[in-house]
Amino acid sequence: MSTQKPAGLRIRDLRVVFDGFAAVDGVDIDVSPGDVRFIIGPNGAGKTTLVDAVTGLVKATGSAAFDGQELLGRKVHHITRLGIGRTFQTAAVFEELTVLQNLDIAAGTNRGLLTLLRRRKSVPDSVAQAMETIGLTSARDRLAGTLAHGQKQWLEIGMLLVQDAKLLLLDEPVAGMSQDERDTTGELLGMLSEDRTVVVIEHDMDFLRRYARTVTVMHAGRILSEGSVAEVQADLKVQEVYLGHAKATSQALVQEV
Amino acid sequence: MTLVFSQLFTGISIGAVLLLIALGLSLTFGQMNVINMAHGEFIMAGAYTVYVVQQIITNAGVSLLVALPVAFLVAGAMGVVLEFLLIRRLYTRPLDTLLVTWGVALILQQLARDIFGAPNVQTRAPDLLTGSITIFSSGDGNDLMVANSRLFILTLALLAVAALTLGLRMTPLGRRIRAVVQNRDLAAASGIATGRVDRMTFFIGSGLAGIAGVALTLVGPIGPTMGTNIIIDAFLVVVVGGIGQLKGTVIVAFALGMMQSLVEYSTTISVAKVLVFLTIVAFLQWRPQGLFTLRTRSLA
């Protein structure tokens, strides 16, 4: 599976309208295979809605294709089975299930009805490996709800690993993490991107500078700027709205609050 | 002393009937937040299944054993059809679900009237279940007797609880049901076909109503409106026990049964009912979320 070439995401004229308000207003994005693309922008820029649209959780018009296959109009679980994995803003795991059960659910999506009634005894290799990767092997029988915030977010990533997702859409993976946890997540990200395409929504500029290969800036449902970290930081439009130099960032943050 | 025990056992057996009825509701209402007013009519369908099976198989014992799985399938299939045709489109609209399923309940009652006639029908209980066991004799005629049919219902209820608990805990299907209950979006994004899981859950929940219907033929009349009469109590059990909490359902079913039976003895049936309702109102003021809670996608 790791020998397979990673594939790219191609979004054309994507629109999501809520009650007349265009949360995503005609977005074109290309993420080439193997890229680590960060999407940034002020609150309400439409970043999460974009991910929701690509994964089928909200209705959208336009086109979003991965590896040549159109995603819009498919059911959420079909999109997932095409190799699109996502995490949620609020460390979403199944809190009342154990770590192992969480991973098991993500791993066994193609099982038939009859095997669903049979209890499986051993832990599949992919699950064991994912648990090792995210450092939760010793916590496998703990309820996910009792994990620390950072661990929950790693568990989410682990679930994407066992799903064998080719395109990872991570919604604020380091929000609320300590510096150590951020570093670990960054390493995890580097490893993930070796044979996958990764899209990260993030507010943390330091994290972005260290791990982003390319950056897309969104503002009010549209693309404001796109390019490498340096290019985007040099973009005057971006500096105006948000980001960039320490001055501009702090001003933008003040305005946001 | 005998009296206390016999009232206690009456309470347990009322509780067992309640439990059996509430178990299916606990799945569809508790876990999926769908208020299915037609659940009582699925119970009725289970009871009429016994009647129909007895027209074909005359041996009361055999027909009862055959009726159990058949009733499960009949009621389960009705649940799936209802879910597929109506409820599926109304998941985010609790009030509409309530009205629509109530309409379905009325239609099903009328159907039963058209097919089986308005008067109650009779079924025969197997000989084994008509007698009673003497737990102990006090010698002065106040023997503690327990009806076999009540023991059968208690066993059936406990078996159903055990099967459901094990199913939800141990099997991958059960795990998926719990996953969908806990976080629908995440479940879908993890590749679970949530629609199919919903339908399975509804099948099992409605099927359990069918089993409850079979059990009810042993202790009460079978008629078109039998479902309506008992479903309110079952809703109360689920609400008081805590939405989506099997353990709460079990405890509250027996507690309500006991209370009903003990108060009933010292007063009358109506007064007992009033007191039970008042207690529930007071309890829910104190703990609106019910005895146990689970964070689920919210109904309100």
C-alpha cells in the first residue's frame, strides 16, 4: 500500500451556502500528491466548512475530486472509503469506547453483516502498528474519554492511519496542545506525509512555519493567497487581513477578539 | 411476612413486563432519540403473532416457542419499514417524528381491528405456564405462590437484557451502534454506513417489542389498543432511567414495578398510579437527565 503513489486533491468553484450566506464562495484549490498544505485564515473564513464539504458533511456545489474521483454528492462513509480521512476541531473520539475499540471501528469499515456479529480475538497488525505510532499502546484498554486532550487528537490521527486514508484533512490538530505535544504531532505529521497528501487547518503560526510546505490563505469564503510560507507572508493582502509579521498578527488577533 | 414477599414478587413481575417493553424503546428512543409512538403497536403485532401462529400450530407450548422468533422478525420488519419510509427523513425533527409515528400507530390499530376484529382475542397458554410454584408453605393457608407465567416473563426479560448487553458490548455491530450514538459525524467520517446502522438498531429495538408482545399474551388480553395502554409506562422507564442507558432502564423498570405493587396494596390501583406519576415528576425535577447519563447528540 505504501508503494502506491499518493494522489492529489483538486477543488473547483466550490460553494457552500447556508441560508443565503456563502460560507465558501467559489474556491479553487489544488493540492498535489505528497504536499503538506496548511489552510489558514481568520475565524469564519470557511476553512472548516471547506473540509466539511469535501468529506460530505455539508452540501456543496462545484467540484472536489481526489485521484480523479468526484467526491461531492457521495455519502460521508463512501467518501471515507475512497481514502479521505479527517479529524474534527474538537478532538472527536468515541469517548465511551476504549482506545482499541476506537481504532477497531476505523479499521473494520468494510466488514460484512455476518462478521459483524463475530467477536474477533486478536488485534490486527495495522491497528497494533497505528497504536505504536501514536504512542498509545499502553493505553489500549482505557476509555478514550479519559485520555488527555493531546492523546485524543493523536488517537484521531491513529484512526486515520488504520483507515489507510490517502488524503488526510486535519482540523486544528495542535489546538490546546503543550509545546512538547506540538513537537510530537509535528513529527507525526512529517511521517504521515511521506506517502500521503495532508491538508491542515491551523491557527498556530509557529507550527505552520515549521511544518507547512505550501499555504493557502482564506478570507470570507474565498482564497486570498496561495504559495510557500515565505510567499504568503510577503503578500500584502494577507498582511492586511491577517498573519505574517508579529505586528500584523497581534493586530489581527486583537481585531478578531 | 408472606404478604410482603408476595407483593414484592408481584412488583418484580410488573417490573419484568415493563422491562421487556422498555428494552426496545431504550434502543430506539434512548439510543437514537427517535420518539416512536408506534412502538406499542409493534408490541400488539407481536401479541397477534402468537394468535396467528396458534391457528396453525395447535400445541400451545410449541406455538409459543415458534411465535417468539416469528414475532421478533415481524415487529422488526415493521420497524425497518417505518424507519426506511418515514423516520429516516425526520431524524432532526423530533416533534414531526412524534406526530407521524402517532399517525402510524392509529393506522396499525385500525388495521388490527379490520383483520382480527375489534374485540380482544384469546390465546392458550401452555399447561406448563398456567400453574404456579409454591415457594414456601406457612401452613395456615397463606402460602407464597408464584405464577409460572410470571417466572417465564422474568426469565425472558433477563435473557433479553443479557443478550442486548452482550451484543452491544462484544460484537462489532454493537460497537458501531454505540459509535453512531456517541458521535454520528465522526462515525460516518470513520467509514461507518450510519444509515444502515440506524436501520439495524431499529430492527432490533422493534423486534424486542415483538418479543414483549408474545410475553404479554400470557398475562393480559390481546386487543387492538393493548399497545397504547402500556407504552406510556415504558416511556417513563426510559426517561427516568436516563436516555440511552440500559442499566438505568433495568433498575427503574423494577423500581417502578415494586412501587406500583407496594402502593397498590395499601391503597387502590388508581391512587398507586397517581403516586407513581407524582414521584416521577418530582424525580425529574431533581434529575432531569434521568438516573444515569451519557453524552449523546442532543434531542433538544
